[in-house]
Amino acid sequence: MLPAISSAQQGLQQSEVQVDRAVAQISAWPSSSQFAATGSSAPPAMDTVDLSAAAISLSQATDAHAADTKAIAVADDVHKQALSLVA
């Protein structure tokens, strides 16, 4: 496998882990119906910064995934062009 593709593949795997963590953090945030059932008008003591950090992490992972996917496509194109020059 080409080093560029291998590196991008590792990046894709890291992005997947980052997305999984961010989704787990976001899904753990209580919904309004969950805290309304307790008679409270406010969510339980959870830091809003945690939710913001999870959302930012999700956005970063999405951007990294797109960049790694593009890197794989470019490496594949370069590889095809190199093979056509040799042939």
C-alpha cells in the first residue's frame, strides 16, 4: 500500500474514534423531556462547555475525515498516473 494512502487510512480510523467519542458525549446530554419529568426547568448539573467541546470535536473529526478521504483520492490519482507513464 502506498504510504500516503496508509497514512490517510490511519487518519480515517482516528476520525472514527473521535466521532464515536463525541457522539457518546452528546448522546449522554439529557434531553429537555428527561429533566422535565423531574419537575425541573433546567438540566441537571452538566457543564455546557462539555457539550460545546463534544460538538467541536465532532466537527473536527468530520473535517479530518473529509481531508483524509481527499488525500486517498489524490494518492490514487498520482499512482494511476505513475503507472500510465511506466506502461
